[in-house]
Amino acid sequence: MTTADIVPDTEHRGLVGRLPPSVRNLALLARFDRPIGWWLLFWPGAWAVALGGGLVARWNLILWLLIGSIAMRGAGCVYNDIVDRDLDARVARTASRPIASGAVSLKAGWAWLAGLSAVGLVVLVQLRPPAALVALASLALVAAYPFMKRITWWPQAWLGLVFSWAALVGWVETTGGFALAGALLYAGSIAWVIGYDTIYALQDIEDDAMVGVRSSARALGSRVRPGVAGFYAAAVLLWAGAIWQVRPDPLALVALLPVAGHLAWQVATLRPADGGNALARFRSNRNAGLLMFLACAVVGTAL
């Protein structure tokens, strides 16, 4: 991969690019220029609300989950950049991140983290106590995530636990408790996250090898395409199990065909050595999330 193939992790474009420099740097630190992150965090929660039958009655919950996803994804990025500031400065794609480049001070980073967390707290108090407790339980996973790339070849699996957590929150808030359907939905989301974040990690595979950062992309090596295919297949099978628990009808499983087809397209067209191709396939998971949401909506509202 050449320098020209590398897409910087922060880009001064769109509305973010028009902000004053000091505000823009904070927006870049929270990745407001990269909305794909909050969509990926949001979708599992929206799936749970829809599959749990709350799409109409709890439409406001979906909005709160979106707000919470934007704020907490931003907070997670700030925390990650504070912890990884030295590593980020040594990787071409992440060297321009505000803290790694020195555009935002460490003190300002911590203050911004507190502000974003306060927004998350506002969302938290909208939940009933059982769901709020489930949401709070995710904080330990979030705090540990930046260190996983130093101790395991599969930090993507840990990210799966974190980025799928909204499925548990949404399910408990919508249905009032845990159930096998919610657990299968969560497990399927974990497999999905491992697949798409392995694709994302392909952009850094050379730099990661030089600085000693571990990833599933490096662990899979030349088997990355079948590896991603396996995780995506597991995701679809687990989602099928969740749908079957809610509506044991073969016709209900047909709702999964669009998202399954989209994931198959990602694998079929993935070029692991092409960073731009990998980034495009990764970003297309916003559409995969939407297709899965529509599947859950169809099944959940047909009860």
C-alpha cells in the first residue's frame, strides 16, 4: 500500500470543515466528520427495539439511542485517542488525529470527554432502571478496549462486545427483560462487528506490523476474505435464530435475504491490499445495518 492509498483518519470536509479551527479540532477528535461510527453503534439498539415490537410505541427510544450513539461514540473516540496518542503518532492514517498531532491538548481532551459523557448521562436517565443498569455495565468494556490491541490478536472481538451492547439495552428497555432472541441478536452483532472491523483494519496492516499493534486482519493474513465471510455467515445465522425465536415461521427468515446479500457482496468485492476498497466496504455497513433494521421492523411489527 502506497502513501497515496492511505485515507487519513480525520478530514476537514463538509460542515466540520467550515467550523472555526478550535471547534473543528474538537469535532474531529470526536469523529463528527466520520458519521459511520455512530451509525454502527446505533443500529444494534434500533434492531432490538424493532424486533422486540417497539418500533411504533417506542419510536422516541430509537431517537434517544441515536443521540446516545453520537455522544458516546464521540466520547469513546476521545478516550481512545488519549490512551493511544503515542501509537497514533507513529501510524500514517492516524498521525493527524488532534491529540496525536498536538492540535488538541491532553487537558482539553479530558474536558471534551467529560462534556460528551454528560450528554450520554442525559440519554441514560431516559431509560428505565433495568435498561440503565445494562447500559452502565458497558463502561468497563469501553474502558478496556484501547488496551486490547496490545494484549490480543483479536481486539475486534472486544470491539464487537462494545459496539453491539446497545442491542441488549434496547431489548431490555423494549421488552422488560432478557430473552434468547435478544441474546442471539447481540451475538450476531458481535460477529458482524468482527467482520467489518477486520475489513477496517486492513488499512493499517503494514503500519500495525511495524509498531507491534495486533489485529484480526494481521492474524488472518492471506485468509482474511474467508475469515470475514465466516464471521458474516455466523452473524446471519445468529440473526436468523433471533428472528425465529420471535416468529417461528420460515417466511420471516426471508426478511434477512437483503442484508445477507449485501454482506456477501462485501466479501466478493473486497480487495485486501487496496485501502480505499477496504474503507468503502467498511463504510457500506451503514447500509447493512439499515437492511437489518428493516428486517427486524418487518418481523417485529407483524406480531
